[in-house]
Amino acid sequence: MAKILTLVFIILSLLASSNISNVNAQLRATFYLQSCPNLQTIVFNAMREAVQREPRLGASILRLFFHDCFVNGCDGSILLDDTPTFTGEKNALPNQNSVRGFEVIDTIKTRVEAACNGTVSCADILALAARAGTVLLGGPTWVVPLGRRDARTASLNTANTDLPSPFANLSSLITSFSNKGLSPRDMTALSGSHTIGLAQCFTFRPRIYNDTNINPNFATLRQSTCPVNGGNSNLAPLDIQSPQRFGNDYYQNLVTQRGLLHSDQELFNGGSQDALVRLYSVNQLLFFIDFAGAMVRMGNISPLTGTNGEIRKNCRVIN
Ligand code: HEM
Ligand SMILES: *[C@@H]1O[C@H](CO)[C@@H](O)[C@H](O)[C@H]1NC(C)=O
Ligand SMILES: *[C@@H]1O[C@H](CO)[C@@H](O)[C@H](O)[C@H]1NC(C)=O
Ligand SMILES: *[C@@H]1O[C@H](CO)[C@@H](O)[C@H](O)[C@H]1NC(C)=O
């Protein structure tokens, strides 16, 4: 009897604690079950078309979601265009001439509006599209909690201060994520997103010329298309092995000192994340499980819910 009571107590505590961690979120996977039953199919099909056309779009949309969530929460703020009277986030330093994929979100929004007019937020579309991009490139899937609403504001300033820099060291990366309620383990798992997509020369130039914790052949290879002067926007794959396949190669690269960004290699440079990086490099399943969990936690950052914010008609402009 005592054992049963203990078990009941443990279960109740688990339920209570899971509720507590969801109190500010109030998101749920079934949010549009009645109001927009085809939502997930619409998003997935549009993303499949986009990724077939250009695989990198899977990566670009995943990054958009990250840059949305880290700036005042997952509220679609990154999607807002600048106007003469409104300053959005698209021209913040980490975003300008860098974040992309907005046309894909427009296409999805148009189709979603045609199916369920005025119902689904741009923030939720982005959360679903980011998962679809991951899955379409071979990554894990997860259940996406929904019910976010769209911001009526954006913050260029917060985009400049809260998005981590590719020149950051480990402690500053850990702080950036901890400021958003994410653990060092979440940070290391989410950085595995750099298994897909491309980066511009200026984001990794000091690394390939000046860092010492870099494989020399890899440095030479990257220098061939990223000169000391000029070529700032020349592209290189974040994952030297398979930039269009979502896998654990990123961690294998780190173990062999072939991380592209200085910030990438900081995760494997004799510090606190080395053991986890090694683990992910030999255990893709563990990486996938941790990544999926971390994506849900990142997606829970300060959403607008209930009657806060709005359901935008056009993701680029407030209603
Ligand atoms: C840990 C801190 C992070 C830093 C410093 C960082 C920095 C960067 C930089 C500099 C680029 C290249 C941008 C360009 O050259 O235009 C990039 C690309 C990318 N990042 Fe991150 N990132 C971080 C974390 C993340 C996270 C958490 C995600 C997603 C959950 C993510 C997803 C991506 C993707 C998918 C790309 C490729 C985008 C494309 O090809 O369009 N990154 N990141
Ligand atoms: C729904 O569509 C109609 C036109 O078909 C439009 O007038 C109306 O504003 C839309 N409702 C919302 C909430 O967007
Ligand atoms: C990491 O970077 C921050 C910010 O640039 C700096 O203040 C700090 O001293 C650095 N820490 C280490 C261990 O180098
Ligand atoms: C490498 O470091 C030196 C000394 O700090 C600096 O002058 C130079 O600009 C750096 N080179 C690159 C490509 O970042």
C-alpha cells in the first residue's frame, strides 16, 4: 500500500511539475484540430515543394524559427517587413542579408488562409515549417505544441543583443541560451542544426585564418573560397560532410576540428560540452532525441497566447 501511495505521489508530482513548466506556454498540439484540420498537411506539402526546389530552404526556415524565438519569444516578429513607420528585425546584424525563406512562409500562409481564414498564426506556421524542413532533410520529427499568436511589435535592438555571435566563446554561448531558459545541453543539441545549410565567408574568416584548433587541410580548403580581403558573402557548407542531410556529422566534424564557425568549435575545445559532443558524434539517435526535446523547449519561449497579440492576415505586416 505504501509503495502504491508513493508511486501515486511520484506520478502526481511529475504531472504537477510538467504543468508548472507549461504555465507560461499554454501551447498544445491539438490547438487547430477543429479549426484547421489540414494545417499540418498544408505546411508539410508546401515545405516539400520548397525543399525539392532548393534543399537549403529546409535549413533557412529552421534558422528563421530560431531567430524568431530568441527575440521576444516565438511570436512571428522576424517575419515583419520594415516600413517608413515601422522598424522590424530583418535588418539587425545577425539577420541582414542572411536570414531567408520568407517567400516560403508567404506561400504557406496564403494556402493556410485559403483553407482556414483568420485562424492560424504566422508564429505557429513557422514552428511547423521548421519541423518539416528538419524532417525533409532526414532529421527527427516531434510533436509541435501550437497556439502561439503573432506580435504587433518587433525589436531590432533585441535581435542585435540576444542572438548569439559566430565569434562567441563557450561561456557566452551558454549565457545566451540560459537567458532564454535553455540548458547547455539544449544549446549543444540545437547547434546540431549546423548539420545543414551554408554560411558566409565573413562569419568564419577569423576562424580559418587565425584559430589554432582547426584541421589545417580544412582551413586551407575553406581559405580557397574565403580570401583575407573581399568575398564576404561567399558561401561554404556548415557541415563539410553532407550539408543537405540532417544527421550527426556536425559533431563528427567538431571532434576532428572541422567546425566551420568559431562558435561551433567552441563546443569541442576542452570545455564542458566535449563529452556530449563525443556522445552525439557516435550516437545519432541520442542527438535526434535531444534535438527534438530542445526544439520543443525553444518553441516554448515566451509565446503570446489567449487574447494577446493577433492572428496576422499577412505575415509581413501587422493587421
Ligand atoms: C549556438 C549559437 C549559434 C550561432 C553563433 C549561430 C550562427 C550562425 C551563422 C553565423 C550562420 C551563417 C549565417 C550567414 O552566413 O548568413 C548560421 C546558419 C545557420 N544556423 Fe545558426 N547559429 C547558432 C545556433 C543555431 C540554432 C540554435 C539553430 C536552429 C535551431 C541554427 C540554425 C542554423 C541554420 C539551419 C543555418 C543555415 C541557414 C541557411 O543555410 O540559410 N543555428 N548560424
Ligand atoms: C475571411 O475572408 C473574407 C473574404 O473571403 C474576408 O472579408 C474576411 O476579412 C476574412 N476574415 C478574416 C478574419 O481574415
Ligand atoms: C568570453 O567572451 C566574453 C564576451 O566577449 C568575455 O567577457 C569573456 O571574458 C570570455 N570568456 C573566456 C573564458 O574567454
Ligand atoms: C588575425 O589576427 C590578427 C591579429 O589579431 C589580425 O590583425 C587579423 O586581422 C586576423 N585575421 C583575420 C583574417 O581575421
